[in-house]
Amino acid sequence: MTDKPIALDQAQRLERLLEISRGLTSNLDLPSLLQSIVEVSAEITDSEAASILLHDPASGDLIFEAVPEIQGEGIKQIRVPVESSVAGSVFQSASPLIINDARADHRIFREVDRTIRFQTRSILAVPLMIKQEPIGVLEAVNKLGEANYTGADQASLETLAAQAAIAIENARLMAKLQDANQELVRLDRMKSDFIAIASHELRTPLGLILGHATFLTELVDKQHLDQVEVIIRSAERLKAIVEDLARISHQEEGQSRVSHQPFSIGALVESLVSQFGELAQAKKIELKADVPEDDKLMVEGDRDKIEIALTNLIRNSIVFTDKGGEVGVKAEASEDYVRVFVVDSGIGIPERDIDRVFERFYQVESHLTRKHGGMGLGLPIAKAMVEMHQGQIWCESKEGVGSLFCFMLPTTKARAEAASKVFSTF
């Protein structure tokens, strides 16, 4: 045994508890956290040793999770029964217990003493509680100088136990969160691998189907031409899906590159509105463009990628707008940015889904979207294309009324680089 330390007075105990509480709330490494609790427990109660036992739901026993280093690892192999031990009694009753003469007390679980060649003379045990439920027990053993444990000792240990229980639970939750995040990373990697493989492997057979079907249109008689055209339309739809998968894969792998060349957003809007005119007319939807006549709205960027983004937004608006509705596309200057709006009078998006519409493969409730098909990739691709330019995209919508999608693009490469530096600090 080492020399007896000087006992702490009440003020010193409170100061030590305050000091240790700051450390407990910031320490999420469970083993070191438990060890520090054990050391402080012995210190503030003037005890020879202290230990933490946590409940094992699988076996129903209490297991030593932290003990003084001098007691070694052997004690951690011992399972303390709840029904015949001081720790078990405290755990079950969720109440503290003091035994100042433990030499002949039948409640002491002697297997611990025999294993580590120790003699329990006195013991103070308090429950570790979370949401009014015990998770374990904090014990202080053998008050130094053959003294008795007091109400002050109990109060100090209960204060520490309350803080310790929360810290232990936080550490456990953090461990679970880290495990969950690792699993999400693994699943996301699997999904990304599948997307990359599927988009690659489907290209060749799909190209052959389209090529041969197109060739057949010149050979088959009029009676079977409709069936061949069904094959072509279906293959082209599948081709669009494969291209979407490829874009997502390239963006994830960092293979997409932005070519910064000047182009007119105004001209792009007018061109796409013209291209979608036939589709809108087929649904009897009024499709209009609104761009300034005296400003071409020039930006430095990758025209093809912005065209992909805007194409997806316009197509979505037409698809989800009923017959007789309206779709408008507007572009305007805004200081160092250009803003593009796509507004429709369509079915709208439920409020609970708005924050998720840009997630890959996310589908709004089936009764709203399933009849329109798709894989939920159009909006995520639009978002990816805009964000490659250090732009921003968002959505506002009201179910049954319509939706507004808007994106902002920096007008110059220098402005985009400046925006990138700003965003990277968040």
C-alpha cells in the first residue's frame, strides 16, 4: 500500500468534481473515460479502490468494465450475479448502499476477493442511472484509515455517478453512430459500384439493340413496324436511364470535369424551351421562356452540363404538370450570378418530401409519381451539374398547386473559385 493521501475537505471535493465533470463531457473514448471515473471515485471518497460494473442484458450479470490497474485483467473475467451481491442489490433497487463492516456480511460476493487476493472491509455503492433506469453500479471499496463511509462520501459519489452515467451513454451512442456511419459508407460504396458496373455493362448490348432495331425499320413491312418502333422507344428510354447512371457514377468518382467557356444562358433557355415545345403541346401545356432581350446572360462554364441540368428540370415540370397546365422558364442577372427559374402549375411536392427531392433514387409518394416512371435521378443529376460550377439549387413547392426550381450560377470562373473557397469553410 502507498502512503495514505490527505483527505479532501468538502470544498476540495466540489472543486475536484467540477474539474472532472468538464473532462467527462468531452471524453468519448469509453475505456479511458471509465478509467478516469474509477480513479476520481477513489480519490474523492478516500478509498483504497473503486470500480465500475455495467449490466450485461444478454446474461443478466454485472461485468467489471473498469478497475484499478493494480488489480489486473483477471477481475474483468468475473461475472457478478445480480441476485447475490452488493452491486446487484444496488442495481436492482436503484438505490445507494453503504456497508462499513463488510468482513462478515453475506451480501459481499467473495469470488472477487478470492480472485484478486483482496479483502473487502467496507463498501459504498451507487447506481449509474440513465432516464431513471440503472445501467450499472459505481463502487468505492475500503475507506482509508479504517474509517466509515459518510453521507458526504455518498453524495460525492452519487454526483460523480450521475455525470459518469451520462458520459458513458454518450460514448456508447457515439460508438453506435460511428458503426452506423461505417455501415452507410460501405453500403454507399456498394451502391456506387453497382451503378458504375451497371451503366458500363448495359451500354454495349443496348447499343446493339438500338442499332439492329433501327435497321429493321427499313426491312419490316408496315404491319410489324409499330412493334419495332416500340422496341426503339423502349431502348431509347433505357438508354436515357443508363446515361443518367453514368453521369452519377462519373460525378461520384470525380471523373466529371467542368470546361469553362463563355456561353449565353438566355440562348440556352430559349433553345430548350423550343426543343420541349412538341412534348408540351402534346400534353396541351403552355410552355414559355422569359429572358431579357438586351442581356444574353453570359457565364463562363460548361454549357453541356448546364444543359443537362436545365433539361431535367424542364422535363420534370412538364411530366408532373397535368393537361392544360403551365410551365415557365425564366433567367435573370443577379450581381455576379445568373438565376434560372423553372415554374410549373403541376401536382406539387408534399412539404415532408421537399428536402429530399435532390437525393439519388428518392421517389415522392407512389400515388403521385409512379404513373410517371423514372428512377429519381433527374433532380440529383441537375444538382450535381450545378454544384460542379459552385452554384446552388433549391426547390419550393406546394402540393396540388405547383413547384418552383431555381439555380444560381457564378458568371465567371474567378467568381466560381471564390465561391468554392467560401463553401469549403462551412
